[in-house]
Amino acid sequence: MARLIRTEKEVEGRFEELWLVVEEDPLQQWPAGPQSVVGRPAVRQDAPERARGEARYTADIQLPGMLHTAVLRSPHAHARVKRIDLAPALALPGVRGALGPGEAQGLDEEAGFAGAPVAAVAADTFAQARAALAAIDVEWEQLEVVLDPDDAIARKQFTSDPVEYARGGFEQALAEADVVVEGTYRTAVVLHNSMETHQAVCDWVGDTLNVYISTQYIWGVRDAVAEALGIPGDKVRVVCEFMGGGFGAKNDPGEYTFIAAELAKRTRRPVHCALTRREENTAAGNRNATIQKLTVGARSDGTIVALGGEFTNAVGWSGWSAGTDGPMQMLYACDNVRTIRYGAKINTPPMKAFRAPGFVEGTFGLECLIDELAAKLDMDPLELRRKNYASANDGKPYSSKNLMQCYELAQKHWDRRDEVRARSDDTWKHGVGMASQIWYGGGGPPSYAWTRVTSDGRVSVITAMQDIGTGTRTAMAQIAAEELGVPLDRVEVVLGDSARGPYATLSAGSSTTPSVGPAVRAAAADVKRQIIEIAAQRHDLEERVIDIKDGMVVSADGNLSQPLEELVGLLEDAQILGKGARGPNPTGMSVLTFGVQVVEVAVDVETGEVRVERVAAAHDVGRIINPLGARSQVEGGIIQGIGHTLSEQRLMDMETGRILTTSLDAYRMPTIADVPEIVCEFVDEPDEHLTSLGSKGLGEPPIIPISAAIANAIRDATGADVHELPITREEMLRALREADEKARERQRESIGAR
Amino acid sequence: MELVRATSLEQVDGGIAIHGGTEVVPLLRDGILQTEKLVDIRGVIPRGVAGNRIGAGTTLAELEVDPQVPDALREACRLAASPQLRNMGSIGGNLLQSTRCWYWRLKYPCHLHGGDRCHAREGEHREHAIFANDYCASAHPSDVAAALLALGTRVHTTQRELALEDLYRLPTVEERELVTLAPGELILELELPPVDASVYLKAMDRKRWAFPQVGVAAARVGGETRIALAGVAPVPWLLDGVDGLDAATPLPRTAWKVEVARALVRRAVTSVAAK
Amino acid sequence: MSDVLLTVNGQSYSAYAPVGMSLAQLLREELGFTGTKIACNEGHCGACTVQIDGVPVLSCITLAHNVTGEITTIEGLRDHPLIEAFVEADAVQCGFCTPGQVVSAAALVAATPDPTVDQIRHQMAGNICRCGTYPRIEEAIQKWRG
């Protein structure tokens, strides 16, 4: 019988309560380690069509009569449209429709940042649409601009109320500490830069709106668009079978979708609205800049007794203030913690979630601080981390935690320190650094899947999830194949269409596999049970002696061994249908992911060049479904993080608030030449409390510790404390100079003392 | 707009010449360049290396692997741009490329665009010039130009022969154009006097596919070493000896470039001295 | 507007397009070769890479009317062993850059059948992959002959 419960759901560190109907979940977890299919490397099922250029992305969709859209954006960082005349644009050749402020969600009279959308034009070609923008007559009233986050905080201009957190007595503990280290850390704005820009094609067919969109959440787009248009959700069909990268910026529809939907309605033609790369880098979201003023107090034996931090998120005109304070609250055992986090509302482009939002930035600050503490204590940084190992999260037990095993896996890489340092010469200094990681990633309900077995013995898994490039399609197929006892190539996964499957969660917060995977397993178990019932009746056996293995229906005594397709072939056109739902997360427990990375760097102390030479990663995300895809997630996160650390930075003109690094010659993401040797290891221990899979998500954890690990390796190599991301040559040379000055000062002091 | 495929040099008159197109096409699209007539000059510009002469139509990809080419130039080509851009871009076009200054690329009404200020000087200039930056703080992005400048290259155009340094001029209120080519004048060949040793060193923030933060070329003839820099001034910069960096006038956020340049100049000079 | 005559993957095509239209746009919108992706549309990322006479170039900043050589797009490389190598090495995440990667890689292995790691990194540096599949791409190219 279905049970109605109240449970908790977490996405990107934000929690909410929800009602959930749960079925009794009889499935036992599979034993640890590789099974027949799950836990074994599987190539991506959709890789061939992607590699051959056959996969159809939103950008590739061409519908008969489709119009193209250009968006008019504010040239001012803060302004109001006093008057706007679209008529001159509408009069131009090829122009079929135009929208002004208030005519589609996202087009507003008040522009809160340079690049904010205010109007849109649809025309036969994009060139015509773009040309028409120039004809729109706008009169702007410029409003007061605030670009500096400190300024915004002084004015109490917040995106949300400041978040204060305290446990124990921070002040007193700090006063009693033997050693105190303080530091201010800054991280720059970085940009998602998915290769496929944000875009949608909207096409009305009767009273149904078809939305083809590059998104991380087809169901969320369905609901948001339906709500904006005031139509039932089932009148919006959202399709995204292939999408060219998201990284958190594509969790919601965005103005481009609402613009396309409204223009499609008015013109009665399909409308494509795609951001250009430059618009993408202006208005499609970013990882906001942070300022972190951090303090740690410890006893001389290395016990951390006090942690404090004041965190500022320079959020922008909209967006949310992500949990930069989370790592400080969660990563170490410390009785006395006090943090405050501000979200500064400023006239800059909106923040959007970006691969572990808040924790990437907060871990940079915290893990640098911890290493500076280790240096001051003259203690091994790994030892210091082990000594302050947390055994509970704010009093809550972990559903599972294997960070200590991660440290054990990391030990052999950490032990290379002497050998690495010995490579140093006068110019190039070599060193090793590490950083740990904590993050969410347990997923949660609801998510659903259906399964269908046809009489040829082939299996379809049907669920309205999306594969944003992480390989979740293949992971779902593996889970279904494992449960059903069929070879992987018998299973296809139907996804990316809100009209062709039940609700599935968004692909964000490292949640797709842990959220949808258990539903898929349950749905596979449902059809398996039915097949066994059929086999029992057909062969006059007891159900309990029948199983399906490697595509054969078999009995325990070995007398029955019949191909699945032969058994279900009896049914001709009949089909066996199954369904499954994701159950709740364990009550009263913290479901978290853990990891550690050990980085080797070389620093040219004369030119400030930093080379990341080797990264060893050990992560604990529960059971690994597909080791091949998992390794790619780790490598990808590390490489993206190296970009954040060394070469990526969004720059803005402080006079106008306009973004300067809008093109990819100026915004520099890593190339293949920038990639270090990457060693990737997993604890691969199922979380016994989490679902029938024991799997957590892996999309985000690998990007979290890399920046701090690089900075700590730089300190090991050179003695310089870098406090800013990215670590440009300018910052590196500054830190080296500061370290030199400190060394000279110490020398003077010691001479003076003598 | 029309596109003419030139079969003789005269056909260029009145239009914009296009060879590899890697600079012209994006600038046309952005409206920084405007024309009714494009002239494809691939058919009329010499291509290939013969002794110490390089056809202006030779691509960077061809030069980076050509053993006849001096080390500094080969390395400058190898470290320039991306593989596809090196396949497309000619050496002549490379010398004529515009700055990467974001203000200029985004069409701020700056001095170079005919406006009345340099936005970078007061604004975001961390990748900008350390020399001759009082009127325009842009940094010249050509690795190849720095290498050729150090190598003492002579430029043969459709109208004259000149030293490479005379191809460039610093912008002034009167004349904001950075190259001295007359309308319709095309670079045909580059003539490289023999050198005993040469080298090109480049600081960039990716290992490949980045414009130079600082590029240093050095070429030695006997006991004389010529040093030229990329990414430090609005034009390719001939350095007045090893101590020439003492004359740098960095902006607040470009001081770091002086430090980087010092190290690279020292290394480059040491390297050519030893070769 | 004027006629464009092109040879794409060994076949002749003609189109009528305005001078100034990029080869990428013409291939995708007029001829239906949507395997060639446009990601930056200004020559910085390599997603639009096609070969002209076997040489990788950026079709987004190549004028369609200015092409004289024979074009090879990803559609002409669908049976290339590199495809299988990319699949086996897990060198495909979101896949949006992958066709461009394969086109660049095909030119590389045609010229240098056994490229060193340095050669791969030098010749593939113009193809940006935001998902970070680079180590897998490197492996795929090393193992392209199976």
C-alpha cells in the first residue's frame, strides 16, 4: 500500500520539505563491488551519434518557417526604459514580430545590469533580427549603479538576508587557542561557457506548446513555461534529448524560452531564440565572485578549536547566495564555529548555480587557511586533516563517510613530496599540495521510471530525465540491465521528453544518478517480478526458484534455461510494463560526498608561471555505477577547476558595468595542452543507508578541492601564500614578493635577536 | 557586399583584401571593418619560403615546420594562435592584425576608434602595454612580428621596400592608424637577413592558444643582439638593449609584465649567446 | 546574394547565399550538415572545424564564397576509425565539441599516424572542450588504429 510521508529534499545545499508517496521498497542493495553490469566500465550508448555529428541538439533544430530571434539588451548597468518604440523594427524586411518590456517573462522595464534583456525581435533570418534591434527606439533613464559588493553590504543591499551560523563559543575558543591564522581570500567571477549556448525553439501545435531546449531540467521547464503562459502543464511538451553542456546554468527556462514562446504565439510560426557566445558570457549566469575573511584557532597539537568566517557573495542583480560557508561548518570537527554569509545585490549579471556553487569558492578559502595553519604549526597538512576528522555533521550521523579511506588512497601520492620537491632548481620550484572536499550529492525524491519489455526480449527504460553529457543515460541502462539480468545492449533508455515519460529530477546537484537510478532499478524489478510470474506459470515452477541471468530465464536446479525473448515471445504484441519510484533519503542522517586531491605543481619564480603537473584524486561517492564514466567526471571537474584556478576570469569595466571578456580569446578555458597527469581512484563503497543503490552523485565533487590543492602545492613549492583566484602571474609574483619580504623580515628578526 | 577573386594586384583597389580571413571576417561581422568589396588576394600574393625570402601568403602552419626559417620565427609561429588559425592565417596578415584590447574589440569609442580617450588606461588594463601607453594602452598581439623585428626583417610591398619597424607607428591624435601601408598597398614578401642565432620566448596563461602576455624575441649577429617584444606596446616593440626595460612606463596593473619581460629577456639573450 | 559552388564530402553542392555568409552557416542551414557545430562563431573554440583539402580550418570565420578547395565535414568522417576510438575511450561527454575534435584529429592522424602526446596536444589545442574530455581524447587518438 502506498504511504504518504513528509520528507526532506536537498538541491545544491538548499533544503526543502515535501510530501511523498512511497511504496514499500523491498529491494536489497547489491553487494559491494562490481556486479554483472553495474560497477563495470560501459561505453556511452549515445557516444557514437554524438561523435558522428548525428545527435540533434537544440541548436540543430530547423522547423519549417522557423523564425530567428535577437534580443535587445541594456547598455547600462542600471536603467529604466522610459519609452520604447518597436514600430521601426517591425517595419524592416523579414521582421515578423517584436516584444517589448513586460511582454514576455524576463523582459523588464528595469534593467539591473548591462546586458539585461528588454526587448526582442523575430525575423526570417538572424541577421535580419539583429539588424532590426538597431532600429528600436529606446529612451533610457539611468539609475544609480552599485558594482562593489562591499558597498552593497554597507548599504544593506542584499539578494537575501544574511545567514548567520554559530555553534559553541567561537570568541572564547579563539582567545584560548595556541595558534591563530587569519586570511582574506578572493575568488573571481567565472563563466560556465557550455559549448552549446542557452537556447530554445518554441512551436505551437494546436493548443500545445512544444519547447525544444538545451536544459538540465525538462520537467522544470515544462512547469515554469506553463505557469508563465497560464496553461496546464500537459499543454507544454519539453524536448531535450541531447544538450551541449550545462554546469548549472541551464536549470531553468530563462528569458530566451519565454521570448520564443510568446513570439511563436504571436507569429504562429516556430521561433528559435539562441544566445550568442557574447550574450552567453554576459547574461547567462556565472559563478559569482567571493570575498572570504577567515580565521582558525588551534591548539599546538593541531586540534582545531575555533573556525570563523565572514563570506560575501557578489551575487549580482539576481541569483542566490550560495553556501560558501558550508565547508567551514562541515569539513572538520570543531566545536566552535561562527560564520556569516552575505549576498550582495549589485548591478552585475546574475549568478547561476555553477558546479558545486559556494563550496568550490568556500573550499578554496578554508583549505588554504588549513594549510597555512599547518605551516604555522609545522605540522604535516595531511596529519592535521586526519587529526580534525569529523565524525558527525553538526550532530547528525553520516549515512556513510569514507573520507579516511580517501586519505589512505591519497597517502602514496602525498608520499611523493620529497621526490617532487627535489626536482626544484633556481627557477622552477616544485611542490605538492592537497585539499579535501565535502559536498551534498545524495539526490532525493521524487523521480520515477517506467520499464517496458517487448516480446523480442528488449527492454526500454522510460523516464523524463535528461543526460546533460554526464553519461547518466548509460548508467540507467546499466542499472536496469543489472536488475533484470539481461545484457546491457538489450536496454535502451528513452529520455529527454516530458511527454514520453514520468517525472524525473533535474540534472544538478550531482543528483541524477542517486535520484533517478533507484527508480529505474525499482521499475526493472517490477517487470522482472512479472516475468518470473509468467515463467513460473508457463513452466509450472515456483517463482522463488526462477531467476533471469544474462538474458536467460533459469531455474535454481538448472533444468530451466530459456532465452528471455522465447518466454516473452509467447505474448506476441503484448508488453510487460513496470514502474518504479525513488524513495526518501534516510531520516535524520546527513548524506554527503567526500574526497581528497593531491596536486603537484611547478612554479617559475621569475615569470610567475604555474604548471599543474599531476593531480591524484580519491573520491567517496558510494557505489560507482560506471567506472569509465565516473573517471571522465573526475577528470572533467579537475580540468574545469584548473581553468578556474589559473586562466579563467570574467572581467568587467568598473565604469560602465559592462563585461569585457565576452569572447573566448579573452575568457580562456583550458585546452588539451593544459591538462596534467590525472590519477583517479574511488573508495567505491555503497552507502548502506541510501536507497537500493547506495550511490551518490559525482558531477560536482571533483571540482571542489582542486583550487586549494593547487594553491597549497604552490605554497609547498615556494613558500608563497596565494590568496586569490585565479592565480594569474600577477598574483603569483605578488605572493612570491610577499614571501620574500616575510623571509627577509624573519632573517632581520633573528639577526636582531642574536 | 561582393567578393572578387583577384588575378592581378590592381584589382585590390578600393576594397578590403582578404587572405586567410581570420581577422578580416570577425571584424567585418562586428562592423569594425566595413566595405562593399572584398578582394581575395590568395591568387596574387607569393606563398612559400625561398632562401631568406618568405612569401607574405605563407601560412603560419607552413612556417612552423619549415627548417629554412630561423628559430625565432619558427617558434613564434608554433606558439601563435590555434592550429586551425595557423592553417588559415598568412604571415602577411598576421603582421597586420589588430589589438586584442577588449575595449577596442567591443567598439568603445576609444582613441583608436576615433574617440577622445583610452578606456583601458583608467579601466581594465591588466593585459595591456608597458611602453608607449600614454595615448593608447593597447598591446600588439603578434608573436610573429616580434620575431621578425628581432630578425631585422625587410618588408617588400607592392609599392616599396621598408624595414619592418617602419611598417608600424604609434597612434597619435593626428594619425590613429597603427600601420603605415597606403590604401591598396599589400605586403608581398619578407626578407630576412642572416643571423647567427635566434630565439622566441612567450609568456601566456595557457600552454597553447593564447595571445602573448609578453613575447620576447632575440636574434644575434656576431656580438650584436637585437631584442623585440610582443604584447608590451601598441606596436611590436624593439627593445633598446637588455636594460631597455628600465624605460618601461607600466600602468598600475601591468607592472607584472615588466618583471616577466625582464626574466624572458635575460633568458633569451643567454640563449642566443650560447647558440 | 550570389551562387556558391562547393564540394562537400566528395559531392557537389550549389547554394544561393549572401556574400559574407560563413561556411559554417551555409553547411548547417542551407545544406543540412548540422554535424558541424557553431559554439562561438568567431574562430576561438574549434567546434566548427572542417577540413579544406585535408587541412583543418574554422568554418565559422570562413566565407562560404571564398572556399576553393574540397570540404570534408564530420559527415564525411562517420566511418573513420577515430569515431570508435572516441567512443571506446569515453572521449565524448556532452558531445557538442566532439565533431570538431574528430575532424581535427582525422587530419592529425592522416599526417602523423602515430602522433606523440606532444604532437596531439599541439595540434588539438584549438578545439575547446568545456566538459574536459581531453585525457580521453588524447587516449582515443593514441589508440585510433585499434
